[in-house]
Amino acid sequence: MVINIRRSRHDEGNKLIAIWCRSVDATHDFLSKEYRIKLEELVRSFLPEAPLWVAANEQDEPVAFMLLTGEHMDALFVDPDIRGCGVGKLLIEHALSLAPALTTNVNEQNEQAVGFYKKMGFRVNGRAEVDDLGQPYPLLHLRYHKA
């Protein structure tokens, strides 16, 4: 699979939201149904206009994306059909080329993501009892440490 990392385009909003939905449904089974709906409404309100980095396949279709703000990766979502194929790793490597002191947050209950980030060289450097919206979904604060 050939992947190209590029900026998102305004006409890709629906595709990116679909990736977010499929990714969250595959990895965030700990969220309540009501909260999952609330998060999707929030994502729909900002994602199409956000300055995202996209991993695109050979047909230039998005298969994953990340939001990078300075040294902080706010989001990383990969279509579940291609998880495990190295696309998330490519996005992280791109982020590290732009922000070597990269940080991110991850839901503590998302054990797959926690393992992925640790494998990529991130270490836990803090914890919050609630998520960014004040809900009882603890977040781990991670920082990249070069091996």
C-alpha cells in the first residue's frame, strides 16, 4: 500500500468524519452511547475546516488523519480496515519531523492506542481523571522520547 501524507482538503469533510466514526466505533467501546453521539456532533462542527494532515491511499482517498497543533497531536484516527498496516506510524513519523518534542493525550481505557503510542516511543508523563469535556474518561498525557 502506497500512502501519501498531505494536508486535508475542504471537500473531504464527510470522508474524514466517516473515518472518525468508524475508528471511534472500533476502539472506544467504553464510551456511553449518549456521549459518543455528543462527540460526533462536536466533531462534525469543526473537523471539515480543521487543518488536518491526511494519509491518502493510491487513489488519493483519505484513510487516516491527524490534527497537529504546534508540538501537540490533538487527534489521530485510522480507518479500522487498515489498522495495523503502518499508516498510524507514518502519520506519527510525519508529526515528529515537524515537532520532535511531540505530546498527545489518549483515553486510558483505549488500551490498543496506549500500547501503540508506547511502542512508538511515547511515555506517560501525567494523567487526568476526566477528558477535555470534563467527562469521567481518564486521559493519559504522553510525551515522545527518542530511543
